[in-house]
Amino acid sequence: MRYLEREEREKTRGLWEEAFPGDSREFVDYYYRNKIADNRILAEEEDGEVISMVQLNPYRVQVRDREYGLDYIVGVATREDRRHQGHMRRLLLQMLRDMRGAGTPFTFLMPAAEAIYRPFGFRYIFDQPHRAWKPAPASGAGPVPGLTAEEIPSLDHPSPEAVRCLAAWQQKFLSERYEVLAVRDESYIRRLMSELASEKGVWTLFRDENGQAAAMESWWGLKEREQRFLYAPDSLTEETAPPSPAIMARITCVEEFLKSISLTGDAPVESLRILMQIKDPLIPENDGKFLWVLDKVSSRAERMELPGEEEFDGEMTAEAEVLAEWLFGYRKPENLPDWAAWIRPLKGVFLDEVV
């Protein structure tokens, strides 16, 4: 088991094509032309051939007032004649422990099936919204009343000005609504444009009466067209279906993750000292007792091997995955102690990346 060198990563393409036959050749060409340039691939080999792999694609992710370089897990695959032999488990456990060693707060993925990743401590933290433009008034106004549509040309070779505009607008629009999101910088936008171009994507920018960017929409797909994203004020759109579970995450370093959690602004205390028993059977460094100290800005956690006679404001025991669901703001655990009402989870997660 090892991380492949840059020049070796191309040899995983055959396994990708076997494991994901639904991906078009054009999309796989894009992926192996762009993504493997800076990703990591942890693999097991036999006679020089990759038989199992986990690919880690890097993203800059905003978590409240911090930014991290995090890995989006993709391409988890084992050659058909080597499945059910523990390859994937060994790779995932090694990957999780490596992330813990690097102090990475969490990792995330889009599961092919939830049941595959639950045993590894992954839980859903983001539901994909399904929205469309509200119907145009009967007066004959355009499809988006008050806005002018402008298709972004040449997704493969965009102008620097267009990239700057799109990155700045997306970052502002999303960060005003969510505390956890992939940072929309210029490199992100260029990669997204290349991804869309691989399957004849179109990107439409909508401007208001003052010529300012007001909304964005994209569609792609060679066989069947589907909406890649729609970023627009709620006043212009409507829900077409309930949000669907999309992204699962896993805390990999408890101490680093908890730095982004704080007390609520209206908590009746300025600080809390909590004795937290965390259960994590897969990452030993996350498993055990921690002193969790919170104030109204952030918090810190310190491992306690042998708690002494210290006094605490509260105590709690939680599995690492339950902690993630709660503190990402996705699902509140039952039977929380009274003081937990003063804990401020992260407000809003938006991770709609595909690979």
C-alpha cells in the first residue's frame, strides 16, 4: 500500500473505467488531464498493477472563519476479481489515520451508497437542494423577470476577467449563506469550467438592471442534460423536490475540528469547561477523554489521559459520527444535556462538488 507518484497516477485509469462505466470518455479524459495533477492516490498493487485505490482531491474549504486544505474522497474502487478481500477497508483506515496525523479536521465524499461508508464513521452533513426558476408571469416577461441572461463563452478558454467575476460573485453569494463551503477562487472556477466543458456544459450569468451579476446557472450532460448548479436568491426560485442527502463527512482530527465551534452569542456564560468522552474505534487518537473549553468565539480541546480532581461545567459522551452530525448542524442528537443549548454548531454546509 502506498501513495502513487505523480507520473504513476495515470495507470489507475483502467480501474476507474472498470469501476465507473457510467462516466463518459470525455469526462474521464478531463479527469485524468486535470485532477491527477495535484491529487493523491493511495493504492494497493499486485505485480505492478493497481488493484484497489482511493483518490484524494484537494479543495480549499472555508469552515466558519478558518480555511483548510481538505481532501474530497473519490474513485474508491477495487478490481472486480479482488473485491471482498478487505482492500478498501485497509486503504480507508490508512487514509483516515494519515489525515489524523496531518491534523486535518475532516474529510468528505459523495457516496455511491450510504451503507458502504457508515462503518467507517461517515455521516451525512449536506443535502443537495433541488430548485428551479419560478414560472414567468403571464405578461410575457422573459424566463427570469428583471434579469438579462449572458452565456459565458469558451469554458475551455475563459477570459481572465470572466473568471475573476464569477469567482468573486460565487464566493460572496455562498459565504453569505453558508459557513462551510469550498472556496471559490479563480483556480476553482477554471477547474469547474473544464469539468463542465467535458460534457458540453453551458454556464449562464444573469445580470440585474444595473449590469451587476445577480444569479448563475449551469447545465451539462452528453446523454441526458442535468442542472449542475443554480445559484440565485430564493425570491427568484422555488423548490422542485425536497433536498436529497448528498455529502457525507468524517471528523479526522477532533482537536482541530472543534476550533470552529463556540458558544452562542446569547449564552448566559462566557465560557464552558466540558469533559467530553469521544468514542472513535478507528482513529485511536480521537478516542478517549478530552477537556473541551468553549467561549463565544471558538473553542479548544485537549486530550486528558488521566483526569484529576478538576471541576467541569458539564460532561458528555458521544461517538465521533454523532458529534459530526450535531456540530455540522445537520442532526441534533437526542437527550443532550441542558448546557448543550449554549453550543453554536456550524451554520450551513454547502458542498456541491462532483469530483
